[in-house]
Amino acid sequence: MKKEFAEIDLQNKRKLYVVKNGELIAHDLPEHGETVIVTHQGEAKDIITTVKTRL
């Protein structure tokens, strides 16, 4: 079994890290808007991003 390592930048406020299907996924956060993560048993099932325009 080969293990892969991913580098996580905890100082980056524009990224969100979730585990989906056993893999670590980096998700870019919108500048204006919101991101909702639907989880089930501790694992992300869906990532919903709503982008709002800035007035």
C-alpha cells in the first residue's frame, strides 16, 4: 500500500481542506459568497459554493 502525502497551507485563508471519498481535497473559497459542506459520518458528501457579486 503506497501512501501519498499532501501539503496543507494553514496560513492560506482562501483554501478549505476536506476529506471526500477518502481523499484530501483543497477547495478554493470565493472572495464574496459562502461555502456549505454537507457531511455524513465525518466525510464530506457535497460542497456547495454560492458566489455573490460585490456592489
